[in-house]
Amino acid sequence: MRKRAKELNYETLGRISGIISSVKDLANASEHIVHSLAQALGLKGCALFLLNRRSDKLEVAASAGLSQTYLNKGPVSAARSIAASLREGPVAIFNVEDDPRLQYPEEAVAEGIRSIVSVPLLLRGKPLGTLRLYSAEPWEVTIQEMTFLQAIAEIIALVLDNLRVSNAYKTSIELLKVMRPVIVPRRRRTLHE
């Protein structure tokens, strides 16, 4: 993202908006978004985590460029893993080797990650999850880059909510179809009756 930042932002935003407007399910949207972001921004990887409110854990909804070993490193606690990004806003970690906010710093180093940016997915002030971007090179995130990433995160949050509402609507329609009483047509009288 350091090269041609302005052009790349518009191009990436257009691509992601196009993907978002055409998808019909969460898994498909999530996969397309993380792959597009990782590729367009020249990143090592990208992951979309959703908050499980019961367990207070962040669960991987989609990822790109990250190994299964790294993804399966252990439960990601919303209270411990770059927790400030859910409470206070985006967090940029320049060097994963010496930042106490990481829950699994050794695993990040082994994965070849040098910098991480964590941007919350918020909807009406409530956290839905986080968008995490992983760089193999040190990444000093600019204000413009962070603003762009926050815009992407806001779009993702809106899409997640839209998909949730759409799925609830479809479920309600199906339920109403099942519950609808069967209407038996009245038998017409014939002339001979």
C-alpha cells in the first residue's frame, strides 16, 4: 500500500464494493474481501475475525495468505489479542517481536509476520469483530492508510449486518410458508346436486 497509495485505495475500494454488492452469503463475501485486500495491498495475509459473544473469543471467518498452523495457534481472546482495537479503535503494531499487546508473538514471528494492523468492525458502536492485516515487512501505517482501512471495515460491518437481516428475512418467509394453513378449495356444486 506504500506505493501509489491514492490510486490503490480507489481501485481497492471499487473492487471490494463490487464484491460486496454481488455476494449473497457471509462466507463468500468474507473470502473475497480478505483475498482482495491481501492482493491489492501487497500484504503477507489478511483475516476477518468475528466476535463470539458467548465465549468472548475472536473466530476466523475468512483468511488469505496465512498458514493453517498460524490460524490454529490457539483461541484468540477478544480481551487479550490486540484488545484495544475492539475498545478504542484501530491498532497498528510495527514490530510483532516486541509488542506486549499480541497474544501469540512467537507464532507471528514464525509465520514471517513483522507488522499487524487490527481494525474493529463496529455496527452502531457494538463490536462485531476485527479485520487484521499482516505484513511481512515493517509497516508504518499512515493516517490516510488507516482512514482507508477503517472505511473498508465499516463497509464490511454493514455487509455483515445486511446479510444477517437478509437471512433472518428469508428464514421468516420460509417459516410463514410452513405455518400457513392449507386452504382447501370449496367444492363447486354441479347442476345434478
